[in-house]
Amino acid sequence: LILVDLRRRRPDASLLRSIGLLTQLEVLDVAGTSVNDDHVRMWSGLANVRYLYLSGTRITDAAITTISKMRDVTDLYLDDTAITDAGVKTMATMVQLRVLGLKSTNITDTALQYLPNRKRITRLFIDGTRVTDGGIVFLTEAEAIEFLGISDTAVTDSAVPVLTGFKRLKKMWIRGTNITKEGILALEQSVPECTVSQ
């Protein structure tokens, strides 16, 4: 496993540029750094990356054009970035994706309509976004989901019928939503193996 871990460090431009030369790289963690769209463009040759951590960077939807060509990525963390629905739509070619972090991004319900590989996603984190019940409806095909973060969204009990359909669910974070005690009870009864964290 070839790994580069620069999390929360201050890599200079030459170091970030040199990452693009590591064509066998499988894990790239630059979360919390000054990485931007221009840096990501220099990594277009990274065809073997499977785990990509870009949370808290300065990337926008423009970076997703390059990222979406990394077809082997299974785990992608974009939390706390400027990603929007348009960026998620660009991910359509990422058919190996299993884990997607979109916490505190600019996505709305529309992003979930374009969610790549939705039937095989196992972990989805959309906390702190503008997702509502209308977006949760697009997850009905997400049969493999095991971990779901929807905290600090406008989701209500109206989404519970969809959420109770996730029979593989192990943990769900709902703090700061409008799901009531009755909704939580329905979730716990329908998916008893799931821990609902408030």
C-alpha cells in the first residue's frame, strides 16, 4: 500500500506537484491543507488511488473533473469544501465508490439524485447540508448503506419510511434534525441492529 499523509500540514507547492508523479499511490490524505483545484489538476495521472481525503481543503466542483477520472476510488471525503450538486453530478463515472463524505458542503437534495453508485454505497455523510426529506427519497436504492450521517439537516419524520428500508444500517446520526421520538422509535423497531445517535 503506497500512502501519502499530509493531513493538517503545510506542504509547499513543489511537494503538492510531486504527488502527481506517484502513479502507484493508493492512499492520499491532504485533509485540512491548502490544496486547491490547481493542485488536483496536477494529479490527473493518479489512476490507482483508492482512498482520497480532501476534507477541509480549498477545492471546488472544478476539482471533481479530475477526481472523477480516478476510477478506483472507493472512499472519498469532501467534507467542509465548496462542493455543490454540480460536483456530485460529475462523479457519475466513479462506479467503485463505497464511502462518500459530503458534510458541511453546499449540496442540496439534487445531489442525492446524482449520487454515484448509489446501490453499493455503504457509508454516506451529508450532515450540515441543505438536504431535506425530498433528497432522502433519492436514497431508496441505497440498499447497502451501513452508516448514514444526516445530522443538522432539515430531515423530518416524513423521511422515516425511506430510512427504515435500510436493513443493513448499523449507525445513523440524526442530531439537529426534525425527526421526533416517534420517528426514532419507528427506526429502532424496523432496523433493530441500528444505533440511532442523537
